[in-house]
Amino acid sequence: MRTRTIWLTGIGMILATAVLLLAMGRIPICDCGYVLFWTPAEDVAGSSQHIADWYTPSHIIHGFLFYLALWLLFRNRPVGERALGAIFIEASWEIIENSPWVIDRYREATIASGYTGDSVLNSVFDILWMLAGFWFAWRMPVWLTVAVGVAFELLALWVIRDNLTLNVLMLLWPVDAIRVWQGG
């Protein structure tokens, strides 16, 4: 697949995701009416509504993990084609994550009792952050990618008492003791 075709396909996939999320009733940007680059930890209402927040490291780690999985499964394919696979996986997750079922599950099983889902802007940037992680994993040594992933998990755990590991655990198999600890 040519580079231009890969770029156009990737952009098309991201745009299609945005259109689908809008059709699902997701808000385009934060209902506060403005866009921030970074949402600090204390702005719980703005989390998942702007360009980046404390869950951004999780999406970067998605990129690390998707790079590894797609390298293991399709190492004979060009990295651009594997990046398209990563976009497909992340875009699918963004659509599923913003379905009523998953939003309700987050409210029920995690400390995110007021979670209303992502804005379309946030979902699009979550895909772009994943691509940044994918690129990083492709270009950097494995040891550095692993170290950055662990550092991101520990930093998010320290700042917001949540990270990718706990998010997946609590979504699939909630642990009351963890939820109590996360609630402070």
C-alpha cells in the first residue's frame, strides 16, 4: 500500500469515527463551550471532553500495545498498514466506549459515577494519542517504551488513582476495595 493511500485511509477512518460518534449523539466539544489542551485532575467534569487529560497516557500505552500485537501478528506487513490496524482497533474502542452500555458500566463499576462519555474532539484526539504511542514504540528501543509505559501507569495512579490497568480491571471485574481506595 502506498504512503499516500495509507495516510488518506487513516484520515478517512478517523473522520468516519467522528461522524459515527456524532450520529450516536456524542457532543462535538465540551458542553462548557470551549476547548482546552489539558484538563487537570481536579476538573473531573472536563475530563474526557478536551484534547488531553489524565487518561491520555492510557491511549499512548494503547499505541505501545497495538504496535507490539500488530508487529507479532503482521511483522511482514509495512508499519503503515499496521498503523491502520491500530487506528481501526482504537476507533472501534472509542465507539464502544461511548455506547450507553459502557458508559453505564463505568458509572456502576468504577468511581466515574458522573461519567457521561467522551466528546467527539476527545475521542479523535484519543486516536491521535494512540498513534503517537504507536510511532514511539516503532522508533524507540523496547526498554524505553516499556519504561515510559510503566512511568505513565505509575504517574496516573499517583495523581488520579486510576490508570489503564485499573480501568480495565474495574470495567471487567470490579473490586470493591479498589473502588473505595480510588474514591479517596
